[in-house]
Amino acid sequence: MSLDLELIETGLNELSRLLEKENTKASIYICGGASLILRNIRSVAVTHDIDFVLPKDDKDLTELINLVAKNIDGLEENWLNPFCQAYNLEQALPKDWKLRSTLEKSYPSLEIYVFDNEDILFQKNWPRLIERKTLQI
């Protein structure tokens, strides 16, 4: 699966529509290559999924994310991937990452924040640094 800007925005818009239907709102923090695509600073504007952080574990939102995949052609179940949740965020990201994140898109029931460029680089390289033991935590 490859996601371009149009398909990313279609999925996020559908997620907002479903949230609105449920009479709820959500904010997510996009932390991978999709954040570069949303800000138009990635030279190859496609990604395989959207890595994100939820402020808290939200089972209802996860169910809606999966429903979006069923509603939109071209999206797979893991199109919006809580990959960043796999790490202890206190260790995996520099202090105050949330404060440096910026609101990139606002839908009626969904706010999309993107990581600061330095935090994206850190997050993308953190697993490799740990494996090579070049980063001490």
C-alpha cells in the first residue's frame, strides 16, 4: 500500500466524519514520513502508512480507524499505525516533543499535529541508535 497526500487527506477526513457521527473529537500526533508529506517537504510524496501517537490508549478510535480502511479504497487496516506507541515515549523522544509539535490540519472532529523536524529525525533513528548502542538512555 502506498499513501499519497490525497489518500492521506481522504482517510483523515473520513475519520473526522466518523468521529463527528459518534459526537466525539480526537487529536493525533503524526510522527513519521506522513508528517513530511502533509507539510510538503518530502521529495517522494508517498508513504506506506501513517505513524502516529495518541495522547492516550483509545480503543474506540482504533475501531474507527479500521472502519475508515473498510470505507476508503486504497487503505489497509494499518493505514494509521500507532507505531510510535511501541516505544516508551519518554525514552524514544526528546523532552517536550509535544510542545514542539504543530497543528497541521484541523477537521471538524479531528486535529492533526505533526512532529517538529528534529523530533521526526530522532524518532526515525532512535531504534537504530539503540541497536548500535550509540545512544545511552
